[in-house]
Amino acid sequence: MRPQTPEEHPDPQDLVRDHTIYSCVMGSRAFGLATETSDTDRRGVFLAPTPLFWRFHKPPTHVEGPGEERFSWELERFCELALRGNPNVLECLHSPLVEHVDDTGRELLALRGAFLSRQVHGTFTRYALGQRRKLDADVRTTGAPRWKHAMHLLRLLQSARDLLRSGELRLDVGDRREPLLAVKRGEVPWAEVDARMVRLAAETDEALRHTPLPPEPDHARVAGFLHRVRRASACAPDPYQEVVQGVVGGGRVGQR
């Protein structure tokens, strides 16, 4: 990668290529629901070099690509969303299909428990309600839901219930694969699917009453990790840092 002048901005996709600390496969393949026609959705986390934050123009908080079906978050943004209990981000941390992880990525994975708290009940439930409204709109408009979306909503509700019950987030649906795929194929009447959703929502509410999860995520532990990583990046040899050091060492800073 060519060193840049302080005025230049790195290509966002170069940040993903050169600074990814963790990447995985998500979607149906991670859930154990893939079929021959399933896409391969990739998600990742990149660590923007600290010297890039010393500019007025900050690094992006997320990047689409490179390639199709790939989306990555900058580490700080990823941690913010995970601390809020964002379902998509938390699931990314627990994918069974890891494609790349470096030492910093392994530290991030070791923090998975620090992001989990009883707040997931609210975030997962709100996300599920949003998806349910879309299914209800489909039923009103066409007489039937989009069955694939119905399947994934059932999976999400099951995942939220089990997370609150056990304190652990597991993505693979295991022996529930075939019943869920039957919903996707439209083989289960909507009334039965609707009843399952209502029952799972009630079971999720009940699980909250006895969950082993703490009331709040461990903000201090995550903040300490991010601070260490940012400091290490600032001290590491990097083309972006070399540019800044060159400017400072040349005596141009502070000259009038």
C-alpha cells in the first residue's frame, strides 16, 4: 500500500483488505439453514490505523465490499453496536464460520460475554416486532407472508429465548433445521406459524425473569480493550503513521 499525504483519504475498501481483524460468514450458512441456492454473506471488523483519526476527515464507521455480500464495521463502531445489544452485530461475534482472525480479533472474540446483558431482550424483541409488522403487511396485501422472512423471524425468536435462558448465544439451529425449512417452503399454514411466533415471544418474556445475564454489558472491559488497541496502533509502524511522523519531524508543525 502506497504511503499517503495527510490530505489524502485511504480507499475504504483498502482499509478492509489491509486491516481486517475478524471476518466470518453469516446468514443461512451460519444458521445451519443453507440450501443449494443460498448466498454467502460475509461480515467483518477492521481496525482503522490510529493516525487516521488525527485528521479532520475520519475513517468510515462501516464499509460495503470489497466484493458482493460483504459488509464490515470499524472496530469502535462495532463495539458500540454490540454494547447496545444489536442482534446483527452480536450474531456476527458468534458465527461458527470464521474465515479470518488475527491476535486483535481473538481478543475481540474473547470479549463476547462482555457484550451480553439483559438488554438483548429489548433489542431482539424490537427487531422481531419490526420484522413481524412487515409480515403482517404482506399477509394483508397478498394473503401470505414472505415465507423466507417468516422462517428467519422464528429463528430469531428462538435464538433470543435460548440466549436469555442459557446466557449463551448459539447461531446454528441444529435439529430445528427441517421444521424451519418447511416454513420457508410454505408448507406450514400461516395460522400455525403465527401461533409459534406468539408462543416464542411469551417464552422470551418469561426467560427474561430468570436469565443468568447481567443487567448491563461490561462497558469498562470493552473500553479498556479499545484503548489498548488504539494505543498499540498509534505506536506500530504504519504508512499512515509514517506520513504524520514525517510532517512532525520535518519541523512543519507549529511553524508560522
